[in-house]
Amino acid sequence: AVHAARAHGSRIALVDHEAEPRSYLPERIGEMLGVELRLYLFRNEFGLRRQVLRAIRQGAQVLVTAAGSGIRLAQQLGLPAVPVTATRPAVEAAVRRVIDAVSRARRAEAESRLARAVLARSRDGVVILGRRGEVTVCNAAAEAILGLPAEELLDRPARELAARYPAFAALYGDGAETVGEPVRIREREWVVSRMPVHLGDGVTGLVITCQPAAQIVDIEQKIRRQLHSRGLTARYNFDDLIVRSPALAATRETALRYAATDLTVLITGETGTGKELFAHAIHQASRRAKGPFVAVNCAAIPESLLESELFGYDEGAFTGARKGGKPGLFELAHGGTLFLDEVAELPLSVQARLLRVLQSGEVRRVGGDRVIPVDVRVLAATNRPLQQAVQEGRFREDLYFRLSVLTLVIPPLRERLEDIPHLAARFLAEAARAGAPRHHLGEAELAVLRSYPWPGNVRQLRNVLLRYAVLATPGEDGAALLRRLLAEEAAGPGVSSAPAPQKAGAVAGEPPLAVGAPAPPAGPPAPPAGADWIPVRIGPLDEMIGEILRTLEAREGDRSRVARILGISRTTVWRRLREHRGVVQDRGVLQGRGVLQDRGVLQN
């Protein structure tokens, strides 16, 4: 009835009995139909007449009512009237259907406007094909990519356009579904995806998206930087190195030159010399500094897990594999540096896969068949002679040559004694920050430190000085305390009167090495005059003990004093020297690592 009333005017009066229930809002119906619809309610005939007259005064152009007397009255007064002939339930049902239909149409129109706005502002090119393979949508970005106006493409079959325009042919391809396909369009690299969409009745359309390849790389780099912010970052740089000795200064200069390249570096040196610190610093000084730095201790991961940790795995690769798989450390290090600490401990099976990755720059996850390109610089470190491992068949020769493109040898602490005072000051300051009393070493204490051979290098020096900072008391002879601590340190585990403070991850991946580790080829230095320890070359136990006794005898001048120092009789000294070529196996004399430690053994 309202729809029919529109023929008489847009200002419509709806006159209804106030007792009748209503499930509709006149304003909403009027809004949907584009008219001004006002509701007038009455109780009786008198009220009906009054409301009709009121509607006329307010400018109504037509009246709609179910009351027959209302129709007659409006006609008598010269106002067009349209009767509501349907029953009230039918009217309300019809109104609800109209409201629903109009609401859906408006939502669809709003969604359509939103979709058009999104497509217009999208930086990705979007082309949509309809039921017959014709182009129905081509946004502004797609026009720019193809170099073609949308008017040239819309409503035309995709195959016809592909035959005519090479750019569209590259975008459309064979029309098959694909995700992330690299495509060259008009001398630029793009990544194209084609996704079928079901339009109903079994008919399928196609959505084609096109993104700049550089944008994909940027997104990937953002993800890498997020990983970087989670802890995959280098902690040290070359400014963290304490360099006073010529030996370490030359090493730092070489490392700085290496940092300017992307070549693989093999870092060698005794345990505790700071190989990982140099790896961090090389990364920080390289063009990859903003990328991730991923460090892995090859000896710390069980052989059964090492392959999946390095190269990742796909879902279902093995029992317990994570849903969706897991990226390996090579993937996490993409765009940055992967540091392989203790690389000599890699099993041969993993060495073969590592060699393939270094040669091809591609990773294949465990249990997967997809090849993933990676851009990773590899730094490796070891405290073992890799060439000897190659000769013994424990390390692949081809991998050795691949890793040792550049080599960096970190000098041991005994070859850079000039660094000891400055290292000592740093470690004592570290102890003070941890709550220990503040200490400063005098020349007597530094002389003790310089005279020790330091088989554990900087790490061992740090442990000794942290222990010293906790145990030293005012007025105590610091040099004597250091001699005692070094004697305990040299004797090995289980004899120290106070445990050395440990800080996890000081130099990740290098286990502590006590006195008795194999000396470098040049051999340990001779002890200075008055030194309270004896460097001993590792060998058969009897030869080591004999060397200790002969050195003591030569230094002290007679066997009686040697016997007093060792806490045994002179006869025993003489007999052991004669029977075992200078071997003593008495209580507290030898702790099995080439250094004596007992009450008074290393003290004059």
C-alpha cells in the first residue's frame, strides 16, 4: 500500500489503530522506500477524524489506512487514500521481508564500496576473472604493472588478452592455480599468485594478485629482524676487546679486514681465548650487522637432533615433529651470520649436508622435498687441529677447505701478557658489580698472574680473579692468595677451597679446560725465577712426575729441600727417582694433570 501511495506523493500519512500491535518502524520503511512516512494513531471514530485532519494540516499528500471510514473521510476532504487490503499478519510479514531484503542490499552495497576502495588503494595488482574467463576487475596497481588501462581489459576474455598483450600473458600464465610464482613483467620482477574462487553452480572464477619481488624480500627481512629482536643478535663488537699486546692487535686488524667480506672464516685457538667474542665482533662490523646472528655449539646438541636443528624439519618428518614443521638455524640466520662453534665435533653425516648447503646456498629440511634458498655467512670455530682430524678421517677434507677460506688464529694469553693488567681490572670491576668488594692489583699480584702459563686463557683468568675478589680481605697478602688460588686451579676439580663464580654463556660453547691440556707446538714457557708452579708437557704419567722432581731438584739445589716441599722423606725421593725414572706416586703429590698441589707443595 505504501509503495502504491508513492504515485500520489512522497509525504505519506499512515493511519492505524493504536491497539494494533506493530513489528515495524514507519521511519525505517519510509527510509528504505525513499519517502517521508508518518504514523498517526487513533482510538475511535472521533480520533480517526481528528488524525486525518491533522495529517492534512501537516502536509500529507496521500493517506494509507486499513480503516474503511478513514478512506471515505480522506476522499471527502480531497486527500488521495490507499487502502490496506491484506490481513495484518500478511502485512507485517511482507514488511519484514522488505526490511530484510533492503538491509541485505545495503550491506552488499556497503561491502562493494569497501571492496572497491580497498582494491583502489592496494599496492598489489589485482585482476579478477568472471564465470566466462572475462576480466571483471582490474585495479589501479594492476594497470600500472601491466601498462594498460582498465578499459582495455574489462569484459574481455583473459585468453584473448594474453594473446594480444605480452605483459598480460606473463601475469595470466596458463591460468592454473599457483602461489608465489616469480614472473618478469616489463623488465621488473614480480611474485604472482592465482587463486580459483567458486561462484556457485559449479562455475569458477580466478583472482590474480601481483606483488613486487622487492616487497616480498622486505617482508622477509622484517620477519628476520623480529627474530633478531628475540635474541638472535651479536652481543659484542671490536670495542669490547682489550688489546694492548702486539699479538692481539695484529689479530684484531686481520679480523676487521675479514669483516668487510662475506667469505667463510675459520677461527682457531685454545679454549678460553675468546673465539666467540671475535665471531660476534666480525658480524657486528660486517654489512650483515642488522641481520640475525645465530650461534650454535655443535658439541652441545645430541647427534640425533643436530641435523634437524641446523636444517629444520617438515611436519611428520619423525615422531614428535612439531605441527607445521620447524625452520632450522640456517633459515633463522638468513640475511645474517651463522656461527658454528666447536665445528670439529660435527658427525660425518651432518658434515656432508653442511657442505652441500655451503656449496649451493640452499637448505632442504629433514623429511621435506622443498629447496629453500638461504643467504647466510658462516663463521666456524674450533680449539682442535682440524688438519689432524682430516688426516685421521674424522673431518671431511672438502668441508675443511670450504670452511677455511679465511683463517683467524687467536693467540693464547701467555703470548699477550701485556693484556693481563687491563683484563684483570675489567674482571675485578665485574665482580664488584656483582656485590664483591672492590680490589686493585699491585705489581706483586700482577707478577704472579704474568708468571702463570694460563692453559685456560682468558676464561681461566676471569674465574681466578672473580674468586680472588670474593675471598681477598683487607691487609691480606694478595700475591700469596693468588698463588694459593692458582695452585687449586691447577690441581683440578674438587680441591678448591672456594668455588669459582660461574656466569652462564661467558663464551658460549667452550667447555673449561684445566691445567694439563695439550700445550701448543712451541711448548709452555719456562717458569720465571721463584715461580710457585711447574709447567709440565703432557705425556706418560711416570715421565710427568719425573720431570716435576728433576725440575724441583735443579731449582732447590738438594733433595732434602725437595723432600720437605713434597712432604715425603729424602729416601723416598731418591728411590722414586731411581726406580721410576723420577716418578712419585705418593699421597697428594700428583693430581693427574701435570701440576702438584698439596700443603706446601707449590709454596717456598
